[in-house]
Amino acid sequence: MSTQQQVEFRPKRIRWVAGICAAAVVILFTALSFGLHGSTGDGFGQFERGDQSAMIGLGVLAGLGILAFTRPRVKADASHVQIRNVLGNYDLPWAAVKAVRFDRNSAWAMLELHGDETVSVHALQAADKDYAVQGVRALRALHSAATP
């Protein structure tokens, strides 16, 4: 493997699932907004256009929250690995990494750091099967080439 090689992996299956779910939530909230008209039920208030717009806005915000699950990515080269998870980013030199792990029954790969700490790699998920295994193997090859 070349020392100039850079690899990048993003989850595949969750991107499809999150995209479909986000679209479904926006459509659902939009459909629900059309049901907001007339009396609120107790006779004291009325639903108005602003209420419908707010319901659609909430649907868009919920859809964007679901799309946050498409954010994970891992990029690595001979000197370091950059991890972007749903929440949080890491930029680690390979010297800080003790091992690249992908345990049986684990949802995603992990980097084991010196000092018994771990960093999850959400970009390499078990649901992606062979793609995730290929990613772990690439990270392990870069790690073994970078550490003595």
C-alpha cells in the first residue's frame, strides 16, 4: 500500500434509510398541517395559516435532524485518521491508535487508543457488511504501515 494513499468511507445503508425517513416525516407533517383548520375543539381558539406553516416547519426541522445520521465519515492517510460521527469530530495521529477493532455483534468499528479509551467510527457500520469490512481492512493496513 502506498504511503500517499488516502481512504474515505461513509455509511451506505443509513444514508438511504435516513433519506427516506426524512422525506416521509416532512410529507407527514405537511399532510397533518392541512388538517389544522377551524376550531381548536374547546371553542376558545382557531387554527390559522401560521399554525399550518409552523407544523410544516417542524416537519422540516425533524427531517433535518434525521439527516444528521448521514453525517458520519472517516478519512485516513499514512499520518492520521479523521473521524466525523453524528456528534463529534476526531483527528488522531496513528501513533495515538493502539488498534482498529470491529468486534462481533458491534454496531460499528472502533479505534482503541492508548490508555484504554475508544473512539467509535460510525462511518463503518455493521449494516453495510462487506463495505464496512473493506473499510476496516484499509484502516488496519494504514495503521500497521504507520506504526512500528
